[in-house]
Amino acid sequence: MHELIRKEKPKFNQAKPPNSKYRLKIYNFIKHQAFDPFILSLIMINILTMALEYEEAKQDYLNVLSQINLCLTLVFIGECVLKLIAFGVHVFFLDPWN
């Protein structure tokens, strides 16, 4: 059983590159080897900023955390939009990472 689990590979989306030149540029950007680790690092930063909030914190401190959260939310929305454009709606939702 352990050997079977070890040999199993994640079944990530194997979307075919789009025919459109515009969508292909976005597809290549998203499929770059640094894209997912970059997004994952932003997720970690977002978790950290949410954990830094505490009761009786000064308003300026909370405002900074709020601005960081807003910026990261916009990046995550941008990632979603780019993936929807590059992969299409159906293929986008087939990938569990999305």
C-alpha cells in the first residue's frame, strides 16, 4: 500500500495551450515554473497578516494590515481572471488547485 501511495502523482490540470495568440501569452505566463510558488508565497504572507491582527491594536497598524490584505486580494482576483482567460471556465474548474 505504501508503495502504491508513493508512486501516485498528483493529477493536475493538463490543459492544452489555447489557439488564440493573446490567450497563449497568458497561458505561458501562468504555466511558468515560478508562478505557482509565487502565488503560494503570497498566500503564506496573507495568512501571516491575518494572524498579526489582535485585540486592542492601534488603528494605524490595523489599517496597514487591511491595505496589505486588499492588495493580496486583488492579486488573487487577478490570478483567477488570468487563469479563466487562459484555460476557459470548464478546464479552470477541473483543476483542484484552482
